[in-house]
Amino acid sequence: MNAGLAGSGPYTVVVTHEPGPEVDLTGFALTAAGTVTGDEGMCFYNQPQLPGLRWLPTESPPGATRHGLVVDPSGWAPGIVRTRIGLTVADGTFGAVRGLAAAVHDASGAELARLDLSGLGPQNALIVGEVYLRDGAVKVRCVGEGFTDGLRGLALDAGVAVEEEEPPAPAAAAAPENKARAISLVKPPAGAPPVDLRKHEVAVALVKNRLDGRTFRVVLAIDCSGSTKHLFRSGVMQRSLERMVPIAELLDDNGELEVWFFGDFPVRSQPVTVRTMQDYLERNAADKKRAEGGNYEPRVMKEIVDWTRAEPSPYPTLVLFWSDGGVHAEKKIFETLVKSSSLPVYWMFLGLGRADYGALARLDNVRGGVVDNAGFIPIDDIDAVADRDLYGWIFGNFVSPWVAAATTAGVLR
């Protein structure tokens, strides 16, 4: 079905179905070649606004579920000539989604076109249709093409760069085997364990920022100075740790998160994994106790740098650095960042507790390094930050730009 749409928009593509399996909608901004221009071409719950596109939160009125995408062709970025509407189902296939229907409405809410979505079966991803420009007119066409590999299939079909897992190197090869985990973009079902939901959000952030297929060593540095006692007692630090472990599960070569406690002095503790993260801080309280006191970040930073040199790896190191503020050793911190900028190490500082973060808030002032190798996010209240936002900030705003810059500078290969 191809049909013209009256006016020039904005239009709203509405997808409805009966309550049941969880369905997600994604919009793709495409060129005349039928591909996105880059990572910014996907409009979905983790990136709800693009030029001329706006993803609408799912609504659940009694007896129905409603998804929407606002499409305004007059606001599309230069070179964009169509918007593709895709659906994915989290658990099962579209054969189990009852009453699936799609329609295009004008700005007043009047229905302009209806798309036939009948006859679906084993697919868990679907191209519903496309709103496109043809000879200056806005049109819509129903596609109805399905995939069985979820969002990855939709993304690949739209030209999104999704790296495939590299095959193991031959036994005689000098290069180490790439142990990166295969990343699935199929959303876990509602009610899945929180760690599985978080791993999904990490996977989305990695694919969106072209980091899937990469391997890192992942380190967590935990501030245990005197001012953090309330964060440990209230469980904030344990919950924060549990937000970091899924990053290592998907990025680290062995799925382990290396842990350092630091106060006046650093203390390396036991690695933590998805299987051992429950009550981790309670079980390792003796290590935390040994590190307590003030907070002197340069010592733990130096020890981590020395560790990367003493135990070299073919993979870069991502340091997730929790602090509740009171950071005063600005000169030494900046010196360490500059000296380590030629190493494959990225420092991701994360602020907790609504404190004065001191030097961390001035990382943009660091000068003289080979590349910018540090970032800071003042999270304040970790429980108020959604997983998709947290991982999106870390990988989209900081790690991905560093990987690109470090590769250009020869720090990474």
C-alpha cells in the first residue's frame, strides 16, 4: 500500500495492540540510499528526539497498548528523505501480539492512512512502513517485512554500523583471542532480573555508540573516605556497584570488575562479577576498613596506572571512579591524567552525594595531554537516574569520543 498524506505534517504514526508481550517502536531517519547517516539516525526510547522525529512514551489505556512516533518532514536533517518505523517484541514473536495495527494521523488527530499488519508469525522485529518524500509530496507505504534477530536486524537493514563478533584467531596467531561477548539487542521480558535489564541497556548504549565488539579491562575505584559512611550504611554504594557490574559483564575480557577501595591509601580487593555482586561490600568490609580515612585520589590513580603497566593487556582499561566529593588534590590529579594520557586508560569519574566535587568539576581545565582521557558526571542521586541514561552518558558522551580520539592519536590500535 502506498498513499499520499495531506498537508506537510507533522504526522503521528500510531501503533496499537492488545496487552501482552512487550513491544518497542524505533524510528530510522534514512537517506535516498535507504541508510542512516550515523548513530544519530535511530529514534527510540534511548534517543527520543531527532530532527523532524520524536519518539512518544508507550501508553497503556485499559485494554490496549499504544506507541507513537511524530514525523515532521519539514524538520528532517539535510539529506534525509524518509522515516522508517520499526517494531521489536521483547519475549516471543509477533505471532503472539494480538490486535496489532498501525495508522497515520495528522496534527488534528484525524486518521489519514491505515497499515495492514496481519499475518505475522515467527518474527521478533518488523518494518511497519515508511513516511517518505516523493516529488515534493509526503507519502506513506506499508512494508511489513519481518526479522528474527530483533533490533539488530532492523539496525543492520537501515545501515547502522553493528559490529559482528570476530571469530577466534588461529592457534598460531600472535594476537590474543578476542573474548568479547556477543551482544543481543532483544529486550528482556517484563519481570526479568534487574541485572538482565541493565545488561540490555548497556548493550543498546554500546551498539548505538559503535563500541560493541570492543573489549576493555574494567576497574571500579570506590571512595571510602569518612564522608561516605552514610552512602555505605544506606546501601547507595552497594546499589551503585550493582549498576557498574553489567558494564564489565559485556565489556571485560573475563566479565570481572576489578575493585579498589581508596581513602588515604588504596587497597585492591577481590574482583566482582554478576554472580558475586550480591552483598559484595559487606563481604569485603575488611578491605574497605583498611582504606578508610581521608580521600587522596592520586595514590589510587597511580596504583591503577602501575597495575596496567605491571599486568599489560591487549585491551584498553576503563576506570569507573566513584567519589562523594571533597576532591582537593587538583594539581596531582591533573598531573596523573596528563602523564597517563598516552596510555590506553580512560578515567570516568562519577559523583555521588550532592557534594562539592572540587577538582572533578574542573576536568575540562586539564591541558597538555595526548588526548582528553577523563570525564565527570555529577550523578548526585544514583537511584534517581535511569539505567539507559546512566549508560548512555558514560558511553555516548565520554568513552566513545575518547576511543575515536585515542585511535586517531595512536594511543589505541
